[in-house]
Amino acid sequence: MSRILFLMLAGLVLCTTQAMADTLRISVIGAGKVGGTLGTLWVKAGHSVMFSSRHPEELTDLVKTAGPNAQAGSLSDAAAWGEVIVLSVPYGAMPVLSEQLKGKLDGKVVFSTSNPFSGRDAEVGRKALDLGVALADQQYLPGVHLARAFNAIGYASMKDLSGKGKAIPVFADDAQARELGARLVRDAGFVSVLSPLARANEGLPGGPLSGVWSEAELQQAGPLASNPGLSSASSATLLRLHRPVESTAEAQQRLI
Ligand SMILES: NC(=O)c1ccc[n+]([C@@H]2O[C@H](COP(=O)([O-])OP(=O)(O)OC[C@H]3O[C@@H](n4cnc5c(N)ncnc54)[C@H](OP(=O)(O)O)[C@@H]3O)[C@@H](O)[C@H]2O)c1
């Protein structure tokens, strides 16, 4: 074999290996409106997705629509299979999930779209809102690398791609969660703007970082709001950027 042919083959193997490493195994726990929509977008982006449900046999249509790299599984299958676990459930399910997933997600990135609402999720929702949703997540799922995103954009804007190219915040602290969290947002067609987990409540429906933005707007709101001692000028800018078009109750109706 000539030296040139050998080098070409070696290059091909390297590219293939790289391409494989570039695709993720994504498990979606809660394959409803949001989980089903995002999972389908990620399959279209080249990733492999396992949709899970308490009734995986009911996911046949979703798997078929998503494409050949989609499959369905149980909660345990999904927890074991995915490199990244997407959690898209009503927050009231967190105590039960915490028990069922105990020790199964250690060291994995968990990417949550799940929102606590005081109405729908009762005491569980109220406690998470008071404590801070990211802290609550970490209490339910200790040992994971947490990222939160897509918390206050309707699933319809993901599905019909009307949010495509718009910026949304990705709340994450550690390197792994930041990298994978930002990637999942990008691969669903959005622009990711990283923000610390301590600000995750601001990204909930009705919060100052909810909705979709231009990247410049969100970058501007990000550093300003992360400073607990906001100057009045900073606060004014943040208020201008914030579009308080709906109350939390209205947002809940729209995004529940
Ligand atoms: N709808 C929106 O536009 C929107 C936008 C942003 C964020 N969110 C938030 O994202 C989350 C999901 O919203 P969604 O609209 O997709 O809800 P959804 O359509 O009702 O789907 C929720 C899924 O959670 C699963 N689930 C419920 N209880 C569970 C449990 N105990 N264990 C395991 N799975 C459980 C259900 O799956 P099975 O019954 O098949 O097990 C269901 O498919 C919510 O927290 C919501 O507030 C929603």
C-alpha cells in the first residue's frame, strides 16, 4: 500500500472516530411535550436518543417520528444508557424520581427543563421555589452535574423552529455541565448563554431571564443580574431588558 493511500485511510479512520465522539447518547426521562420535542430535534441533529416513560410501549409513534437513532426504554434503561440525562417532568415527580434514580446517575450530566409551580406541584413546588430550584434539584439528585435550560420557552417554539437562532440561558456551574448543556441547546437550534446555577430561578416562567432573547440582550442581562449588589444604573438596564409581559400564573398557564 502506498504511503499516500495509508495516510488517507488513517485520516478517514480519525474523522470517523471524531464524528462518533461528536454524537451523544441522550436519555430523555419524561417524553411528553418538551422531552418528546427536544429529543426529536436532537435525533435530527445526529444524536442517539432513548425516550423513557413509565409506559415505554406507548412511545412507538414518537420513536418512529424521531428517526432511526431513537428508541424507547424504561426509566432504569434510560438512566443506565445515556451519557446525558434530560429530565422533563412535572416537578411534583421529583421525590419519587429521586428514590427511583438513587445512585444511578452519579457523575452524569443531568439537563433539566422541569419547573416547580406552587399550584401544579403543591408543596414540592413551593419548597423548590423557596430553596432555589437548582439547590432543590441537587438535593433530589446528589452527585450529578446539573444544567438547566428551556425552562421558559413554550415547546411549540421548539417544535415549529420559531425560536431558532434565539438565545436562551443555560444554567450550569461545572465544566462538564456547561459544555454539554450549551451543546444540547445549540443542537436544538438555539443560542446558549451560560449563567450560574444560583440564578436558575430567574429563568423560570415569569422570571427576568425567561423567554427568548437576542444573544447580545442576554449577555448584557447576564453579568448585570449576577451581581447581588446591583447598582441602580444596572438595575435600570436589567428592567429595560426584562419584558414583564405576564405574571407567573399566566406563564404557568402557557407553559404547564
Ligand atoms: N410545555 C411547555 O411548553 C414547557 C416549556 C418549558 C418547560 N416546561 C416544563 O417541562 C416539564 C415537562 O413539561 P411537558 O409540558 O413536557 O409535560 P408533559 O407533556 O405532561 O410530559 C411530562 C412527562 O413526565 C412524565 N412523568 C410524569 N410523572 C412522572 C414520574 N413520576 N416518573 C417519571 N416520569 C413522569 C410523563 O411520562 P409518562 O407518563 O409517560 O411516564 C410525561 O410524559 C415540566 O416541568 C414543565 O413545567 C414545559
